[in-house]
Amino acid sequence: MKDPVRKGPVHQDPVHEEHGEHGASAVPDAPPEVWTGRATNRVQWLLACAGAACLALGIELAVGSMWTSGFAPLLMSVVGCIAVGLLMLFGTLAFVHVAVRVDKDFLEVRCGHLGLPRRHIPLSHVVGADFAPSVTPRQWGGWGYRWRPEKGTAVVVRRGEGLVLSLGDGHKFTVTVDNAESAVRAIRARLNVREKSV
């Protein structure tokens, strides 16, 4: 009589991924292989709708007008409405949300549904990571991809907590992301591992 074959789950070594919203490392005190987080601003959809309305108005003026009241003024109105509409649409849809990904070598920030603009920072260029409890558009002069000479660069999609990276060239990079404290822990753990291996 043959021994029954034991059937059970096959244990594999999955790549561990910690999410900003939830998740914890399977190995205590070990940095997660991948940390991901997001931040969203639904108010931007209202501005996107306004941009679409400007774009639609420009198209309506171009198609529906008789062009008899004067060519130059109507052309300027059409071009102006279309340009403002496109700028508002891109400027708002690009910053409806931001996605942050940290792995063992890089931090990547992708904005909007197309992932543009995008910032790719090697962790070898990072000397520190800090938690910012309150990042506001007012501090940076608005939403989006911002630059201030005294503060560095930032991706701001909403007000609230954020992650601040100190880079080796003396600059700082700030990004608003949910559960930023866990991102700081993940990056610091990676930096500690890197320092010990040197």
C-alpha cells in the first residue's frame, strides 16, 4: 500500500510589498522589498471640467461662428479658449493623484494617469528622509510640480502629510503621499542597510 501523498500549500518566496495604506514586513526590522503609496485630490476634477468647458467653447466658436464680425478678434478668442482649456486639462489631470514607489535602489514618483511628469531618484543619492506632518499648496505656491529656491522641489497634489528627501547635492525633494511615515521608515531602513554593506 502506497503512502498517501501529502497535499498542502506550496510555499514560495514572494517579493514582499508594503503598501502605504496597509501592510507590514514579513521579517521583523527588515525593510520591505517594495513600498508603494498614493495621494489623491478629487477637487482637481472640478478644474478639469472647467478646462474641458473652455476647450468646448473654443471649438464651438471655431465651428459655429460665421466669421463675419471680424477675423482677428474671433481667431484670438478661439485660440485663447482652446489654449486655456488644454492647459487646464493637462495641468489638473496630471496632478489628480501621485503614486510613489520605493524599492531597494530607487524612489519613483509618477503623476496622473499617464505617469507624467515623473521623477526617478536613486537611493544612492539620498542622505536622509523625514516626515512632514503638514504640506500645503500655499507653502509651495500652488498644486503640481513646484520649485522654491529655499526649499527645493516638490510634487503637491493635496494638503496633508508628506515625505521629504534630503539629497546628496544639498537639495530637498518633497512629495505629498498617504502614510508618509511608513515611507520614511522604509527609506531609512534601506539607507541603513546600504551603510552597513559599505
